[in-house]
Amino acid sequence: MIGLPSNWRWSTVAAEGSVDLGRQRHPNWHTGPEMRPYLRVANVFEDRIDTTDLKYMDFSGVFDRYKLRSGDVLLNEGQSPELLGRPAIYRGIPDDIAFTNTLIRFRAGPAATPEWALTVFRHYMHSGRFAREARITTKIAHLSASRLKAVEFPVPPLEEQRHIVGILEDHLSRIEAADGYVATGSRRALALVKSLLRTIIPDVAEYPSHWTTSTVDQAGRVELGRQRHPDWHTGPNMRPYLRVANVFEDRIDLSDVKEMHWPGETFERFRLRPGDVLLNEGQSPEFLGRPAIYRGDPPAIAFTNTLLRFTPHDGVMPEFALLVFRRHMHTGRFTREARITTNIGHLSAARLKPIEFPIPPVKEQAKIVAQAKEYLDAIQCLERELARAVARSATLRRSLLSAAFSGRLTNEQAQRPLAAGLVDA
């Protein structure tokens, strides 16, 4: 543990307040005589509770146990590791509401204010302290109430807690305002991409008369990748493959490539060739069919059935096909053809093949691709700058929360570099 100012002390979460897990959901409580709203992990964001989508269940005889009081701090019990323990204060709105076991409630004792507890928990989320206490299942981390209780908790005098929180709120409000501008910029950049794609490739009813109105399977060959199987995790012919996690819009990410055994001639059947366009077969609906071109790197790699391969026929440029597929993704055309299971859409080869596909003359395709590249490259530069701003904001937020435990935030001279960092951002 880090050293604390001399007038602070180390304690534990359990010693400075009560820690309780919310009520487990059950089908038997979907109806009943005492239907009450409740908060769940989908409602609790960092320092913000979203009540636009509240669920209800029967709390007959147990509501008082799970009822929230103004000042209760709620933490996400299950979440992706980097967001584990994401906390917010319940401030009494709406009233008469409970919480479920996807959340943990911390009710501060006399030596800690709720706002100070929120500050500590935000620091622990951003610094990875909660992640170190996590139990990981697939991609979801869990922070049990028992693990949270044992986590160390710094306790300054109450007056100093309030002073630090006030300074933090001043700095963090400026960061959050900057985040709002960045978010607006990101939405506008996305709108520009959609507008550009709609402009260069019009709706099917507006295709120029000299374009050929075709379908995807008439413009190229469509294939689903090889299914994965536990028996192929090892074997004498281990080869790399791409999956949905590798294929982003107009970009293939090779930072995490898996391998499996490919018997006989299987590998050659699914081996990628430069110019193949890969599309996400299963994805959240708004990203369904997200496409990228395989350009030959790495030189010997295959693909699995989380991806579809489109191999264009003569007369269709891969780069033009990529623009058509990006348009279909951004306009929701793929989503309309999808089979939706829970929050994931699936675009089978059979559903992809009959989707409309315009084919201008090759020279015109090349001209469209060149024009689109000029504008899309400019938008991409803007998106990179926005991404850098997001990263800097996250770094500043971590630095501020960390500084809250070093005494720097109550030292007027030491605040100047932090303020300068905010101006630079």
C-alpha cells in the first residue's frame, strides 16, 4: 500500500461502511403483489445512474432489505475487467427503488462521506485495483461482496475528504466537458462516413442507368469459414486463422491470431488470397457485416465460420466491393437481413448472397475508390486525433484520482501541473 499523509489512516471497505449484494432475480418474481423498480448493472455508469430503462419485480416482504437510500454507493459486481466496480451514488431519484445482485451497495459509516467513497472506488476502478480482486469468467470479471470488504480504504479527516472531493469535482467536470466535445466530434465523424458512402453509392432505385444492378453472389463468390472444434486445438498441421475479433472496418488486427490443426487439403480450401473481402458473420447488429480486405499479410492464413469471404469476379474491384459492404453496414442493410439472437446478429452466406450489389464500369469503380479514399482518409485522421484526446482524458482522470491519495490535491502549488494538463488536453 502507498504511504498516506500523516493525519490519514488505512482501513478496509468493510470497516468504513456496510457492504451488501443486491437481490437475485428469479422467474417467480416477474409478477406479484409488490412490484417495485430496481437498478441493475445496465443502469450504473461511472458517477451516473441511468434510469431510462428500469425493470420491475416482486419484492413482497423483502423490499426494505434492498431499498436504496440517498447516499448509497452502487458498484458493478460483474463487468469487463477494466470497468469492474464502476461506481455511482444513488441520490434519491427515483425514490422507492431497490437493486439486484449484479450490483454491490456500499453504505458509508460515520468516518467516510459517500462522495469520498465514490472517489476511492473510481480510483480503484481506473487503477486496476478492483480487477486484481476479480474472478474472471469468459470475458466478464466478478467482484464479490466478500472480496470488496477486504479491500484497503484510506480515511482522511472528514473536512479534508470534503475539500479533496470539491477540488476533484472542479477538475473532473472540465474533463467531462471536454469528453462531451470529443463525443460530439466522434458522432459527426461517423455521420460524415455514412453520408459519404450514401453519396458515392446511391440507393438501388437511383443507380445510374449504365451501372449493372446485380447481387452479391453474382458479383463474386461467397463462402463461410471453417468451423472450430476442440479436437483441432492441437495437431501436426497447426496454422493461423482469422476470426471475427480480428476483422474491423477496413482493418485487420493481427495482434491476437489463433491457430488450429488443418488436416489434409482443408487449409488450402480456407486459405485467404489477397483481395478477398472478409465480413463479420456474427456481431452486434450495428456492426454486422463489418468488412475488411485481406491484402496478403500474413502470407499463409485461413478463416473460420465467424467470417464470410467474398471473392470478387472479374470486373469487380475488391476496393469497390469494400465500399459497397461498408455502405450496407452503415445504412443497416445487413441488419435487415440478419437473424438476431439475444444482442448478436448473424448474417449467413444464404442471406448475404441476394443483397443488391451495383457494378459500374471498372474505370468508374477506380475513380469512385480514389475519390472515397481521399475523403475517408481525412475523416480517419480526424478520428485518430479524437482517439488521442480520449486516451489523454483517461490518463488525466487516472492521474487526478491517484493524486487524491498523495496530498497533491490539497497543495495549491502542486495543482498547477494538473491544471496545465487540462488546458493542454
